[in-house]
Amino acid sequence: MRVALGAVAALLVAAVGGHTAAEASPPGENGVLLVVGDGDEGRGFHTIDLDTMEVTRLPVDPPGVGGAAWSPDGSRIAFTRSLPPGTSGPDLWVMQADGSEQRRVLEADPHQELLHPTWSPDGRRLAVAADRHFLHPDGPGTALVVVDSGGTTLDEAELDVGAADIESIEWSPDGGTLLLGLFGLPSDFDSTVAVFDLELRHLSTLAAGTSPGWSPDGEWIVFVHAEDPADDSRIATAVMNADGSGLREFEFLAGTWADRDDVGFTPKWSPDGTRIAYDLRHDVIEIMDPDGTNRLAYDLDLGSIVLLSWQPLVPASGFLDVEDDHVFASDVSWMRATGITRGCNPPAGNLFCADVAVSRGEAAAFLVRALGLSGRVEDAFVDDDGSVFEADIDRLAAAGITRGCDPPANDRFCPDRVLRRGEVAAFLVRAFGYVDDGGGDLFVDDDVSPFEADIDRLGAAGVTRGCNPPVADRFCPDGAVTRGQMAALLHRAMG
């Protein structure tokens, strides 16, 4: 069962003190752990089901296997490797969760390595470190490269970090920053936790340490705190606020560089926010609650563990708030698969908000995407100049699907107003050309509605089933259309 992050944040008060993370939706329930380990068969990818303890080695060629990360929906894995052994790279690859359909997304330049891939919260982009060797035409250096899922470069930012290496990258849950583990940064420490703001192109250091990872709500960072590389200096698994404040070490996960058997390395938060996994001595995985309680150890006999990544599980709809048994689950899943919806919480895009009323502007966007409308009457209405849906509204007008919201003038669209069920009937009848009214008077509550004829045609076409199942003799023409209802209407209309 998914646990609200507000409850998880309360657990962290004991560990960090004085701060409670804001309630947020986690990226999913907890799936299998992806472990990269150096076992008897060489370095390879393994998935571990923590309930059954089933260990599966994925069919990935061992040579050059590097960093890896689950996609936000848990269906794919991004990773880096060189093929064949000894060639340039590593390159950036993506595969299905079972190791099938491996494809190279981005090939490294000669004398360049692509390392530590991470997915954007919406799963549409990948970021990777591009580490140039001294023989590269541009000279040695480090850059962050953002590509789409097809490998097209969307952004590239050079980092002013001197000879430092990027050891890890993790995209923030809000999509705005990249959390970095840096080694060799010119500073007082060899290992540094930092964040890179993608919009401002600014790098900020937070703390001395390595292997940082976000909590699912973006409020916390778990990492290995290490201020000094000297053998007798203290290191410990720790948590801190996202701004670097509130540092608190786990006393039972502390040691020194010389004696670090009890330090939990490569810590990762679980997708539902209730657990933290880490490796001990690089051959045992432990999992604990965020406050350090309920520790469980798993000796997996995978050799030296070099990476952990926890798979998120999401409903088939692709949205966390539309479970498989939701009345509109199949309709929302269709909407997402066809690209008609992008969710209700950009940039993460992992919520649909099925019970929220849809605005006229949102409805315009849904219809334009569903019908593939491209023609446009510029500035068809006077009240949508600041609307993000202006282009969609103009296309809807060009197609004759909308006539505005203020007859007879019809120079306004009212993009922010809630869409009514009678209005959506008119939109759909015009969009799909329904003419059969089934004999008329299909519902008992629309006799005085200006949309009665449209409602009857929509009912005769089988697109609407009324608003009061199972009787279904009412349409509720003045009722608001929810996003879930809109999904169902469009799905039935498109067939």
C-alpha cells in the first residue's frame, strides 16, 4: 500500500529534527532493486525482489557496464556501457525492465565518456555526464548533456569544476535541478554534494560527501557525509534538507575511511518514501526506515556492489492517482498513450486529477490533440491572449468546433471557466459530425437546455451514458465536466 509522504516526513523529524516535509505524491510503489555488482560472472545488472529474494541477472553484456537508473514509470532502464570492449565511450543506452530491446541512445565522441544517466520526472528526457579526456578536440572538461528519448540533444551545460569528476547525477522530483556527487572539486573537500539549476545554469555546493540521492518529495537528501579523505576521518550515512541545512548522521552507519565496514554507501530512497536502501562492505544490502529503525539485511552474494537503483511501480494508467480499479482507468490510460494528456502537475506529469473539473481551455487542448487539428485563426477571441491554451483555442475556432462563450457577440472564449456538460456535448457533436438524435428527448432534464439537440445526438452515438447510472435518464447539462469524464467521452468518441 502506498504511504503518504506527509507521514514519512514525520518519521524524519526524529532523524533530522525541527522540520516536516510538505505532503507530496511519491513517484510510485516499491518494485525490485536494480543492483550493479562485480560477481563471479563479471560486472552485471541484477534485479532483486525483496519479497521473494529472487535474483535475476539481466542479459546485458558485462564489459563496460556503468551507471544505471530506472525510468519514472519503472518500465525502462537507462545505462552506460562500451561495446565492443575497448572502444570509445561508454555510450548511453536504454532497455526494457527485463533487459530486452537494448538500444544505443547517444554515442560518445572520441575521447569522451558518457556516465551516470538520470531520467527527468516526466520520463521524456535523460541527463548524462559527458567527461572529455585531454585528447578531446575541446580539451579536458565536464559537461551535463540533456537528450530526449531518441537521443536528440536538447541542452548542454559546461560545468566549471576544473579537473573534478562527476560521480553521480539524480534529477530532482520537481524537474528544476540535478543533484550531483563531485570528486576532486577545487575546495576543502575531495567529495562534494552539489545541485545544478537547469534554468539559471548555476552550480551550488551543499555539503562535503558523496553518493547523494533525493527523497521522492524533493525535500530531503540522503548521502555519505565525508569531510576529509584522511584515513582516520569520520564518515557516515546522513540526511539533510534539500538546501543543505539540518544535517544529521546515522550514528550506527558511521566509521572512518580506514574502517568503513559499518557505513552505508550508495544510499537510495524507496519510491514510496518509506525506506532507504544502502550497501554495507559493498556486498550486503540493508534497508531501513527513514528514521533509522526497522533495519533488514540482505546478503546477496553478488560480489562488490557498485550501484543501487529502486524501481518505481505505477498503475497501468501511468498516473499515480488513477489506480487500476478506477472507473476511468482505461480511458485515462488511452489518453496518455495517445499523447492527448500530459497529466495535471507539470513538469512531473505523474498525476491526472481525474475528479478535478476541466476548464474550457484544457478541453480545447484535449480536442486539438485528439483530432490532430493544425489550422488556426489568429486571435479568434479577445480574452485568451495570456492563456497557455491560446493556440489550441484558435485551432478549435478554425475547425468550427467552438463559437465562443458570449453569444451573440461570440468574441470571448472564457478559457478559465469550468466546462459544462452541455457545452462538451456541443463540442463533440461539431467535432465528430453526429446527426442522428435517436428520436430525441433521450434525457428528462435537458428540455430547457440550449444544448438539448446536441445532447440527444451524443446519446444516440453512444458517447454519453447520462449522469445517473444505472438509471441513466438524466444528463446534468449544467454540471461540470471532470477530467475523468472528459477522458471517457473522448475515448468513446474516438472509438
